[in-house]
Amino acid sequence: MNAASFYAKAPKHLVAVDCIIFGFDEGRLKLLIMQRKVAPMAGEWSLVGGFVQEAESTDEAAARVLEHTTGLDDIYMNQLHCYGNVGRDTGARVISVAYYALIRIKNHDKPLAREHGAHWLELHEIPELIFDHAKMIEDALAALRNNAQFHPIGFELLPEKFTLSQLRSLYEEIYQKTLDKRNFRKKILSLDVMEKLEEKDKTSSKKGAHLYRFDPEKYEALRRKGLVFEI
Amino acid sequence: MNAASFYAKAPKHLVAVDCIIFGFDEGRLKLLIMQRKVAPMAGEWSLVGGFVQEAESTDEAAARVLEHTTGLDDIYMNQLHCYGNVGRDTGARVISVAYYALIRIKNHDKPLAREHGAHWLELHEIPELIFDHAKMIEDALAALRNNAQFHPIGFELLPEKFTLSQLRSLYEEIYQKTLDKRNFRKKILSLDVMEKLEEKDKTSSKKGAHLYRFDPEKYEALRRKGLVFEI
DNA sequence: ACAAAAGTGTTCGACGTACACCCATGG
DNA sequence: CCATGGGTGTACGTCGAACACTTTTGT
């Protein structure tokens, strides 16, 4: 077989990206979910997605879709899985590459999201979703939990400056279990990957809690020592 | 937009699967690599792959390609990652979903593999590969290491009956470090996921080593107790 | 008898876990 | 002055890591 017929003989497929977009607000982990605009399943709840174009990589397609919906262009994003079952999309055979993204809810363009019919919902509020999107969310949660345990990705969900209580409640939300306050502080501070700021946050206590900021250089130093970030 | 044009307007892509096939033989981790038959890059070294057809899922495509090359139809297989860069295949725009597979080298159809120009090579023998296949192997090794630490997948690479020495040398090969014989035995035996057989293997010692067999039911019992397999 | 791999226990340090009280301050 | 969340230290048990000698048997 020559090269031309090798490629020409192969079938072509619609390829989509779907994004599981995590946020953290009011102490709760949330997902950005939208109402689908086209048939079939128009009006049903769906993840944010789009088709991969000729001139873009799948990663770029996911970044484009994310920016289109949130207005943010520097989102932490990881490929989750490629969902390739034949009948998964009831409108056509579509192979979908799912990405999960972590965003700081405060930073995103709320009106833009609203324009697209997108809503932030807590995990237990998620309605029935089209196609295999519920499975995607389930897989994304598992991936988030695995990933958050050994990589400093939790910080992507918090404001740049945050208190230890906020950080702890984020991990409590991710793992769905309460963490001991003293042990958590000991652990995270011993890793020495955050800068302690002079500022205090007084919004949630009279005394005020110190603000911290994740320091990528400190994290790099930790890696260089051969140590592993672990919560 | 109506449904017809929503799907019709989207571009279609060639979608391939590429398989990183691991085996374990003579105490070494090996990969099944083949020489490409078509242009461009004909004659160059490549992973085993093929195009996803209309009527099959990506998983099915990978299983088909694996059976086609090895003659085996019950191979342990995991999706690795979807590689979607625009220029990754120099012959055409091809989106590739990579899978890694673990097989018992002894069981596969050697002549069939040879017919396809496939060869088992040790990790340090792998020549330069086409496209992004070297990156795929690198990623697959990382995934194998991660996965082998918490899931009993090492057994997929060994014969049904194996000695503790074989098992240990497999893990030493995967992690590329020597493991203490006593600690390894203590750890793996404490998990109680293997059946100790009466038979002994005398091929590698005068004294003979007991053979063991992985027992999926014992592993399930471990899981039910909420414990985690960890090496 | 000897070579070659199989098999076996103990000690030590590190780390995870459990747990309760004082501090600072705004209202 | 008191309610609220912030901040702190210790004791115990578990588990991973290091480490060396005896057993068996084919040649």
C-alpha cells in the first residue's frame, strides 16, 4: 500500500472536547454545567464542549472552549480520558477527549458564562446529564482526588492569597472527609511551598487569619530535594 | 443552528490507536516495536497501531490491533493518553489514542508478530521512533510505574505460576531499583492476594522455589476490607 | 564439599493520627 | 465580656528501611 491510500482509506471521525470545569466557592466544590443549545437533547444539561478544528490540537481546542465560556486564557487543565464508544453521542458518532480544568471562580467572566447558559452547581446539585457526561464527571473527580494528593493543584482553585482554613476546607471538600486542623497545618507547612504574608484576612474571624501564597519556586526546591508534595 | 448543521459543519479527523506493549522475559521488561510498512517513514521503527474504524470504539480498535499483532484476545490494556497535536503525524493530521498493554510474552503468537515485523526490545535497546512514539513510551512507563504501585497489574506480565523471586525482579525492573528480599516478601505476603502452590520451580536453583498464583478473589477480599494493594 | 538461590526476624527511626486548650478581637 | 475562629504541642502506634545467616540440593 502506498502512503496516499494508507491515509485515504481510513475513515474520519468527528472529534470533540468536553471540559469538566471545577471551581471552589463558599467552601464548596462546584462544576460549570450548561444547557445544550442544539438537537438532539437540546435544553438538557451538558458539559461545556466543542469540536476539534482542522488547525488546532485537542489541547488547544479545550483551551479555546474554556476561554470562550469563562473569558480566562491561563487555566490549569489536564487531559482526563478519551471517550470513544460508538454510540456515546446520540446525534452522530463523535469521539470525545475530556479535559478537567481548575479555575478561580472569582476571576472568571460571569456574564459571559451566563450568556452561554452555564451555571455553577455543587456536586450534589448536578442534574442528569446528556450522553456519558456523568461518567466523565465521576472520572474527573477520581482524577482530581488522585492528582491533588501528590501535586500542588489545589492552589489553582483558591484565590492567589488564601488562609490555611480555606486551604484545609478545600481539601476536605475534595476528599469528602474532615481533616484535623493541627495535623493539616503541620503537614502543609512542613512542605514549605507557601509564602506567609504579613496581611491578615478578617472576613471570617475577629482575630484574623494569616494569608499565604503558593510559591512555585519553593515547590521547585522541594522537587529538587527529591521530596514529594503529599497531602 | 439545527442538529444537522451542528454536526455537519464540524471537521472530521483521522483517529488512530497506538499500543505500547509491555512484556517481561529473561528478567527484563521489553516492548513490542515494529518496522513501519508505509510512507512516510517506511522502514522506521514504530509502535503497533491502526486507524479507528466507523463501527468500533477506540478501545475495540486497540484490542483489534493487539490481537492482530500478538494473536491474544484477552490482553490487559489501559488507555494512556490522547495525542492530538496537529503536526504529530507527518503524513496527515491524525489524532492518536495511545493504549498500553501488558502481556505474557510466552503466550503470544511469535510467528504472527514476526510476520508483522514486530520485535521485542529491552528498554535500553529501543531505537529512534517515528512521530511522537518515544514520548508515548515515556508516558507509558510513567503510567505503568504509577499503576503498578497501587494495582495488582504486575501479575499480567508474569506466567500464571511464578516464584517470589520472579515477582520481585519484575518490580525491580519496573522501578529500576533493587528491592530488599525480606521486606518484599513480607509486604507482598501480608497482602494475602496470592495462592501458594505445592509445586516448586527448580529451573533457577537447586533448592527450588515455591510457585505462587495471583488470586483475584483474595484481591477482592482485600478491597472489600478497604485496604489498598501497595508495593 | 561447595556453589547458588531460597527462605527467615529484629531493630530503629519517621511519620501519620488522635487529641484539648489558650489567643486575639469585634461586637 | 463573650462568642468566634486562629493558632499551638505531645504521645502513641504503625510501617517502611536496613541488615546477615541458615537451608536445601544438584553437581
